[in-house]
Amino acid sequence: MDGRCAVETCAEFGFAETSCTPRIRCGFGTDVLLCTGSDEAYVFSPQERKLKTVLQCPGPVSDLAVSHDKQRLYVACRSGVYCVGSQLLLSRVKGSPADASSGPPELTISSESLVVAEEGVLSLLLVGSVLVTLSQRDASWMLTLYKSSNYEKLCSFSQVSGDVNTEEKTEIRRSPVLICVHSREATPSPSSSNSSSDEAPAPGHFHLDSVLFKLLFGVDVALAKSPVILCGLPDGCVCFVPLRLPGSRLRVLHSLEQPVVFVGSSGAGRCLVAVGELGRVVLMKADKGGSAEGRGSVFIEGCVPGPVVCGCVDKNTVYYSTGSDLLLLDLSEGTSGEEGQGKDEETRRKMDAALQSPTSLNVCRVVALAPPTCNTAAPGVVELLGLSVRGQLQRIRLPVRTEDSRLSSGSDSQVGRSVRDLLSSIGDVCERASVLKTSIKSKNQILQRLNQVLNISFLLMAGANGAEHPPLQENPIRCRASTSWSRLLQEDSLTLTCVLDNSSAYVLERGWTLSITVFPLCPPPSAGGENLSTNVSFPFQSLHPGETLDVSLPLAAAGGSSFPVTVSCSLLFSLTSLLGEEAANLPALQSSCISLPLNTLTVDWLHALQVSSSQAAQEKITPHATDAIEAFLRSHRIRCGGNAEGGGGGGLKYSASVRVSAELLRDTLMVGKSSDSDPAKTAPESVCLSLLEWLLSEGPGGVTTGQKGDHIALRGPVVHARSPNRHAVKLTAKEVDVGVEESLHTVQVQVHSSSIAAVCGLHHAVLRRVQTLLQRAPERAASTKRVQSLGLREALQRAEHLLQQIQQSRVSGVFSGGASTEQMSRTLLDVYRELRENPLLII
């Protein structure tokens, strides 16, 4: 093809983006009709380059059609089909002023012009005296036939719509294609070759070779010489129905599996062409081998570069637009009439090559095309009318095609195709490589994180299960805690602050969760066997080596919990955090996690004390009603007479004491002050104060209290406080000499309270702390004489005697039933008093 296309803009219609496909139709004489999907339709004269009439319609116009006698114009709108006479159009044109500045005449189509009241008509076609409409109703397509004289409904056919949804793929809703196919003789005589029978009788009508017509639609249709209506639907089906054959129904001829853009005939009627929106092309032709009676239909499928926006057919050429370019497809090899052995395979090969290398016309943004016409002033020049996406009506003049240009364009197109294929392959390989690189990087990151998780798991599990387990303070990942009282809404509450310390060489990344479980060691009788444990989880993003994570949780309200309380700390890791979004496809991993225990802490009564600043403040505390055990013991104390619990003074009725060697305290608590030159640091009062301060601030198992360094409460060796059950508590420490022949300096810690539960709990807490002192103290061998002088043998004998009393009371209670309950209670009270008044000495 020599030269380039000449594009000339004839008019501008301001095409707005609508939901219907724009169309260009042949009108009256040389005029053309245009609809852009808006409420207006236009009559334009290409020769005069003038817009003759603007039709104002009741709704968006979807299609236009002119009767064969050029006397009526049919307009398809959303509400139905309207008819306008040509005389009315001509009178409006003649009556318009000659001044072009006044604009084209306008004709408003009223409801009186409605001839077919059918909603949703998308395509129109006139076949003789029959008006054919194609509309969509819900999930079906309706093909309806009307008489054009009185618009009486003749019949209708329905076809269920397929799954192809054009509205999701393109912005413009694809309208169906509606044409009519006629049969003619396979080999016309030379005298009739230029007759009108070779031309389409009207726009939208095509002639097919009689053999191909019979093969496609059947012998009955060919014998009846019935025109066949073809409709290409947006779901990809090409359906047909004979017009004059009784009992006909709408049947599917072929499916492109993509919206049909246009259907037409080429090669003097020897081939029927259908093109889909995504570029699929189907050539339907007759088999060239054998006799006429033994021939069959051949369907040649191929693909052209898409997407296909619009197109038209002219002889052996298909013109189609992709939106970015206007292309020319030569079908002369596929529609030639040559016959012989091996011609079909060669034809297929040539057609495949032709489909892959269409000729570019270098015209862009065309959304509608009209069938081409030959320019009488310049023979051999083909002209197309196209409508651009901006609403410009363009006259496109194609250059003259010669044999040499066809060959050169073919070789150039082959080279261009090869280059495009190579570039496309390179792009595909690069894209795949990028995807694989991203996937490999993601999997490497997952493996690195999994390696970190396994290292941390081995580190913690080795410490938990190994025989050579390191001490708790040396555990690289551990928890410690502190308690503090706070007042909120006129109510005191105890808060536990847990600190996760990462002293390991690993990073606790996203996916780890700190889990804390709190449960009392001895649930109160009011719980009734109910599980009082509480679990709280704290997810965190990242914890690097040397960093800590602080979390707080309410432990108990005043008087609302039972002590001591066990705090179990563990680390949880969710496996779904490794995979991210991919974990949604693996339901089995949704609840999968790794649980690694860290350590267990104990919060006792000393941790939960509220130290008062003075004794006067302490006296204002109103004790609560004693529990059932206190009432029981009080009743027995009254019966027994005397004041056996006189260690407290005032309202502090119960007491317990612990004696610790002063030398042990100096070796452990005062070890840091032994080198001080001030002798007052090692005075007896200093040892007592150090012991009380240590009892109230530090504790075994990594739990501390908020009273550390509270010098207001520790002005002397007496501490006034309030227990968690809101009872008054007094702690005293004094130095006592023990022994007859050889005295030993000891420090006696006494606990006084009006609540026996508080005394027992605090006594247990003091013993736990003193037990840690024994583990820290240096080993020393005490002489036998000194042990005997301290009366330890007698103390052990008293303890054994008390144990026998307890066992005897239990046995008598079992065999005597409820009769000896009072006797057993008296025995327990005596044991309690004996232990309270004569504690063992810890050296």
C-alpha cells in the first residue's frame, strides 16, 4: 500500500461517554445517520459536508434503520421504536434558514410516532416488509418480527444469555449485531456480474454463495429461498433463524466465547466472517474438495491483535479499529475459489500468517465505522467514514494498493511481527523473573524468621528440660514483676507490672505474644471449685536484644482476691504470621502456634501490703468482719478463758514470729556495708531496719514491691500496713538473745493482725524470703555444744509432739463423727498457740 491515509474531519458531534455502542448507518441517498448513545440522532450529508437535521428523541438512541423505499426512518429508543416519515424530514430541512450560523434544524420525536412499544430494543433491521427488533429482557435475548405496514407482531424467538459480561470488560456496553443473509448462484454469468444482484440489497444485508448457504443453514432453508437473520450477541453466540420457514426457531451457528463485534460476508459471498471483541476471527466457508454434493462447511479460527472496538467488511478486506489504531486485514487467501489437493492446508497456513500481521493505517481513536465506498473521482481509492471517541466524524481515504506494496508490506509486517514477538517474550520473561525474585525473597525471609523462632525455642526448651538448668536470673529471656497499689474511682486496686527482658542474642519479631496466666494457689471457699484463673495476652511487634517490654494488668481489688497468687509467663508464636496473606489459604494453620514457658512468679502477702506512713493513719483503718475461722477461734478463746493471743496489743489479736540469726543477716543483708568505717551501720537497730526493708521490697522469684526505699514507713523497727483483705497489720523486728550457757544474737520478726488469714499469709511469706537467705549464706559448721546450748533438741521434740497431737485429733475425728469436733478444734488451737509462741530458730 503506497502512501499514508488521508484523514479529514467532516463534523463534530461532541460524543459523550454513554452505555451504548455508537453507530453509523446509511440513510436517505448519500446521507448518513449517526447515533452516539445520547438522546439525539443526526442526519449528515458527506457530500455537502453539512449537518442536515438533529432528531430530539424521548430517550437514548441505540439504533437507526431506513426502509427500502427510503420513505421512513425507524429510531430505536429505550421505550420502543419510533417512525418518522422522510417528507417530514425534508420539509424541516427545506424550511430551515439558509444562514449556517443559526444551526441545523431540530425535529422533536413525540410519543405519537411510537409504532412498537417494546422496551430495551438495541438493534433494528428491515427485511422486505418485516421489521426485526432485538432486545434484552433479564437473562434472555428476544428477536421479534413485526409487519412494517401495520406493526402487527408476527412472532418472537428467545435465546438465553451466556456468561460473558461485557459491562465488566469495557466501559461501553456492547450492542448486538443484526444482519440478514441471502442466497445466490455460486457462479453468476458474466452478464450479471455487474448487476444489482452482486450488491447488497440494503445496509445490513449480505449475499452468500448458495453452496455455503445450504451448508450453514440447511437444505430446507435453501430450497425455500428464505432470507436468514443472523444476530451476534454480547455473550459470543452467533445465532440464526430463517425468516420464511414455518416452525423455525433461533439456533446457535457458532460461539466466539467473547462479545461479537461484527458479522459480514467477503470473497463474493464465499466466506462468512465473524469477529469478536478480544480479537478472535472465525471464517466460515465451504470445503473445496470433492463434488458439490459431498462438500462440508469449514470453520477457520484465528486471532488478530485486539481488542476490537468496531469493524466492517468490504469484498476481501476487513477493516477494524482497536482504539489505538485502524487495521486492515486481507482475507483474499482465505476466500479464494481455487480447488485442488493440498490447497486447504496451504490456505490455513496463509490465513494464520495474514491474521497475525494486519496492515496498520495509522488512524487512532475510531469507535464506529461505516461500510467503505469507492471514490468516483479517483478510481481505486477507498474511503471510510469513522466516528472518533471525541465525536468527530472523519473521512478516511486509503491509499491505492498495488501488488508490490502488498508484498513489501507483507515482509515488513513479518519483520515487525517478529520484533513484537521478541519484545513481548522479553517482557514476559522479565515479568516472570521479577515475580520469581519476589517469591524467592519472601521465602528467604520466612526461612530466616523460622530459623530465629527455632533458635529461641531450643534456647528456652533447653533451659526448661535440661539437668543443668541455669538460675532464673541468668535465663536470657525471662519475666520479672512488681506490684503497686493505685486508687481509681474511690477504690484501691493492686496492679501487677510484668517486664519481659530479652537478654539473648535473638530478636523477638512480629508474631510473638506474651501470655500471662494468673491463678490463686489456694482458692477461697466461696469459689466453690470454680476455676479462677485469668489469662491475658500481649502481642508485640519487635523486641531487640537488651530491650524490655512492660505490660500491666489488674491483679485484685482491695479485699477481692486470695493470696498467694501464681503468675505463669510464656511466649506464644503464631505460625500464620510467617506466611502473611498466604495463611488465609491454609485453614489448618489458623489456630497453630508454639507455646514456650518462661518462668513462674509468686505474688504473696508481703507483695500486696499497703504500708502506712504513720501509726495514727493505721488506727483509722476499720477492720472488716472476721471470717468464719476467726469467729470460730474467738469463740473457743472465750470458752478457754484468758488472753492467749496477747502478742498484738490493741485490736491486733493474732501474731506469729520468726527468729533469724543476726550473724546470718549480717553475712547476707549487710555484706555490702561491712567495709564501711561507720560502726553504726552494723548496730542492732540497723540490722532490724535492713531486714524489714528487704522483706518489704524484694522477694524470691523475681517479684518486687513498690515500697522499696519508703523511709517514711521505716523510721523505726515497726511497720504499720494494711493487708489485701483490708485488715490492720503490724510488723516488728527486734534483737533477742537466745541460749543459756552461750547466748546467740538473733532478730525476731513478729507479725500482728486482727485477721488470722493475714497472720498466716504474712508468716508464710516471711519464711519464703528467709529461705532465700539460707541459699545465699556461706556454709559454716556449728559446734555440737553450741547447738545443744541453744535448746534445738528440745524444740525438735516439741515439734514432734505437736505433730502427734494433730494426727491423733484427725484419727479421733474420723472414727467419732461430729461428736469430737469441739475437741479437735481445741487441739488445733493449742497447736497454733504453741507454734506461735515458741518458733524455731533459723541460724
